[in-house]
Amino acid sequence: MALYAAYSANIVVLLQAPSDSIRNLPQLTGAKITLAANDVDYNYFVFNQSMDPLHLSVRDRIFPESGKPKVYSLADGVERIRKGLFALHSVAEPVYRQIEATFLESEKCDISIVDYLVTFDSFTPVRKGSPYLELIRVVHKQIRESGIQSAIRKRYLVSKPHCTTKMSSFSSVGLLDMRPVLILMLYGVAISVTIMMGEIVVHKLINRHKRISKVKMMKTLR
């Protein structure tokens, strides 16, 4: 029972601790989680643009050659993310908005974001040697320093949900989680019973040998 209690306590601690083991695309492709995509038109084209091995690996897991594509609606996909071991490819802002509406505060700590397309910030194209280059540079700095850019971003874009606590919500431990220790306990019981039976047999053989020896000694004395 002490082994069972210690093992279950360790599992609970591991389940409650937020994990940051998936931060990039190689780690995502190597993780044993379900990969899926939001059921929108652009996702059917995005995954066919790159011939990179990592991108192809993700595409084959989401759109297998044999079987149904793993595409879900936004609400269904976010709910599967909340249950764990699930990754959904989608535009970030709608997912963030759905997470804010459905996730508990403690569940937001388990969210990891991986940039699949390796996007970059937009730029303002200007002709080389243009007299407007310095003017645009100064205006962009003024917009950023005055807070206008961040205000517009907060108004139209939803930021990543903030994690207010470092501890995840409580997770119960079922029999499947305890399978290794239960198997170990069964092996221990089986070995103990085998040793006990062996000791009983050996004890009986020793007693029988002693009785036979006594009988022989008595016959010899007579």
C-alpha cells in the first residue's frame, strides 16, 4: 500500500505540473499527441505548400492517405485542446477568444504555441532611395512609442491567454494510470506465493528426512 500511495502521488504531481516540452515544430512532430486542423478552406492549401520534411510529417498526420482527415470545428478543436494531448492548427486569435470563454484559469497554463508557417511581422515597402523612407521610419516609431499601435492591436487582436497560476487543475488518477504499479504488485504477490510454497515443500521434505533418519537410527540400535 505504501508503494501504491507513493506511486499515485508522483503521478498526480506530474499531471498537475504544467509542461513546456513542446516549443517548436521538431518537438511537436516528435510528440505522441493528436495533430489536427481547423475545418476552414485555407488549411487544405496551407499544408500542401511546403515540401519540408517536418511540414510533410505534420500534413501526413492531419491528412492521412487512408482515413478521414483530422479536421474539426473551432469549438470542438478547442475543447479537445482543453482535454489534453491535442494540437490544432488555426489562426491564433479565434482560438484565443474561444479559450478565454471556455478554459479555466488554471487550464491556461498548459497551452503551448508553435509557429507552423514561421511567419514574420509585416513591413512597409518603400522604393530604394525614396525621400519618404526617413519620414515613414519616424512616423512608425512615433506610432509605436505613443501606444497607438498597442492600443489598436488590443482592440482588434486577442492576445494569448495569461497564466495566472503555475499549477494546473487537479487531475484524477485512474486504474490505467496505475497499471505499471499494479502489475508490479501482482508480480510481487506471485513471487511471494511461489517462495512460500517452496518453503513449505522444503520444510516438509526436511521433516520427512528427519523422521526417516530417526527410524533408521532406531532400527540400528535394536
